[in-house]
Amino acid sequence: MMKDLPEDKWRQKLTPEQYDILRLKGTEAPFTGQYVDHHEDGMYVCAACGKSLFNSATKFDSGSGWPSFWDVASKGNVDTHTDNSPGMSRIEVTCANCGSHLGHLFGDGPSNKTGQRYCINSCSLDFKSKK
């Protein structure tokens, strides 16, 4: 199981920025990620393990500076955890397959959909085009 992969193997597999975000729970600067203004049809997958996470049909422009989705591709592919970092109380989103940090979940998404906003670091994602 990928959750059991030793940290030295993660360091070899990921770029330094990916390691900081996916394994150390960092955050990329807003409006800098490659998928913020990305609009192709396809599937966003975990950059660490390739698990399907978000379908492009659920992506929306939240204006937050990070890729935002109103639902997951498949229930059970992401996990959520309470994140009580100093000065914050929010919900962390991780890959259910490998445990990597993806971003956070907020309740201010499109009300005509789920009302949820999965605010995800571009660095945590790879994209598989439908083409």
C-alpha cells in the first residue's frame, strides 16, 4: 500500500515542491499553479500515486487562486480530516490511496451543486486528458 512508502522513497519520487506540499502539507502560492486556469476535459489524478480524484466537469473558478472542484470523482478516493493548524480550523483533504495532502474543503462552493469547494494545490495534481 502506498501509505506505507518510506519518506526517502517519496523524496525520490516527487519534486521538492511536490514533496513539500504532498508530504509536508505545504501550500503553493495562490494563482501560481498550472491548473488554476486549466479547462481541458479529463481527470485530475493524485500527483503522488495516480489515483483519480476530480473530474474536470466539477471544476469551477472560485477566484481563490487554486483549482476548485464541487465534488470528487469517486466517493472513497479522498479522505477528509480536521485541521486545527495554529489560528485555523478547517478540513484537510488527502488522497485515500497514498495519504498525500491535496488541499482543503470549504462549504462555500456552488449552491446549485454540492455547496462544497475542494480547494486543491495544482502541485498535488496531474491531469489525464480525455482526448
